Amino acid sequence: MNTMYHLLIPLLLCVPLAASGSQEQEFEYAFTQGDAYYAFRGSFRVNAESDWVLNLIYDFHNLSEYTVGAQSVELIQQGENWYDVSYTYRKFFVLEHTSTWRRTLQPDDRKIVFVMLSSNNNLKIMPEILSSTGYYQIREEQDYCRVEYFQECTLEPGFLKRAYIREAKHEALTFLHAFHQYIEGKCE
């Protein structure tokens, strides 16, 4: 039964992606993991100008609209082409996770790089996130652009690490699907 559960979950996670009507070449993702590491890369096509998409994603005022599940998204400080933002997530009424990230705009590369500055779980049984980095990148392809999202994370070894990585995969797929729908909705 446990093996069947592990086989069905990835299949069920793909259903919302297939139901969106996206073809494989329009919507792609890969999740890799090791003992205390995981990385997620996903991309999709949108019919919009790349600079418009880059500005939409970078603008702090839009961030809370495509951030899935956050109780709060707060601007901490900002400078020219960067800002620090804090996210707070709550799950199961007892788990609270707060993290602070620096988001840096690299307009010439049509890229937004993000680096985790701090991370704090209120329950010490959860694995500590040692580091996390990633980016959003916009590439022009014929009459559309491709939006790529990448994030990698290193965890401290711990009791619930495997469960945490499984949940991270689920949340990454949920985010990518919602992110795609958000941008598509803004394009209309």
C-alpha cells in the first residue's frame, strides 16, 4: 500500500499541469534530490513581451499575488535593482516558517536572482534550511517568451528531511502552476 501511495502521488501532482491544456514543450519541470539537497526547475511559455514579464515578476506589489500559501509577504528594505522580502508560512496550525530573501534584478540578462538571507522554523523537529538560491529568467523564443523558475536548497540532516523534500516537490509544482496561471491572466 505504501509503495502504491508513492507511485500515485507524483501522478496526481501532474494532473493539474496536464489539465491546464499546456503541451509538454510549453510547460516543463524537473525535480532532483539528494540526501540533504533538492532542486526544482520549471518553465512555461507565455505570449507576452519579455521585458513586460520581467517587470511584472520583479515588482514587489505583484509578489503576494503569485506567492502561494504565504500568510504575509513584507518588504524589509530596498535599493536600486534589489529588495529584501520576508515571507511567513503557517501549516497544520502549529508549524510556522519565516524566511527573508534578497531579490536582485539583472535587467540585461532578463533575470531575477534570489538568495535566502535567513530562515526560521518554530518547531525544531523540522529540518533547518542551510541555504537556498534561485532565479526567474525570461527568454525570447519566436513569438512568445519562456519563463524559467529555478530553486535549489540544502537542508540540515534531520528526522523529517524526506517528508520535507516530498512536500517541497509538491509545493514547487503547485507554485509553478499558479505562477503560470497568474502571468497568463495578466496577459489577457
